[in-house]
Amino acid sequence: MASKVTFKDEIAKLPLPATEIWKEGTWDINCLEHGSMSLILFTPRGRDYQTTHEQDELYIVYKGAGQLVTLNGRLEFVPGDALFVKAGEDHHFENFSDDLALWAIFWGAERRRGSICSGKLMSLYREVGKGSPDYSRKVIG
């Protein structure tokens, strides 16, 4: 079965409440899932506090510009660019524009059963009172 997710619909759900770590609000939302694949809209504001993830990740830059910082250096990006980060690789965004919006696609084998990302991010989802990242997920049959 096909499914559609729109930027307009998903961005309207953000931000989620601020947390101790994400003081500017939680600016990512899980939009879609099928098998090992998850689609997240990520729109960091202020500072990017993310941690490593348990699956490979592909970012598609929808709006804005900035730098992806990894242990291997910095990658400049603009709308239309695609950025790949392998599972477990430390990374974050710096020097990004106020309108930054990225689609993040996670897929592949998970290192920890039952999570799409690090335990720290999972605890942040629980902290906002939603119980789990499944609260906003649309599952494709």
C-alpha cells in the first residue's frame, strides 16, 4: 500500500515540548515507518543535541543550509543535497540556518532491538510524555 507524508502537515506538529537537553523544543518527529525504515522530519533550532543512531541514516536537505560535522570533518550542505551517516557514527549539525529542515531516513539492522535511535533519544521521546516514538508514526501495511 502506498502512503504520502507532506512537509506542511508534519512541520505543523512541531515543536514538541522542550526537554532538559532540547531546551529550544524537540524539533523532530517520526512521520512514517515500514519494515526497518523510518522517515523523520528533523528541523533543529538553536543547537543540535542529537546523539549517535542505531541504524544507517540518509538526510535529504529540504530547506536551509549548514554543516554536518563528523569525526572525519565538515560537509557543507544546501537544499537538495543528500548526506549519509552510518550507524553509530558521531555527528551533528552546526552553523545552520534558522529554517533548516531535513528528511532523515533510517534503515537497516538495528543494534538494539526495538529502537530506531540511541537510548538517549528514546528517553527524550518518553520525557515529552508520549510514551514512545510510535506516537506520531504512520505504519504502512
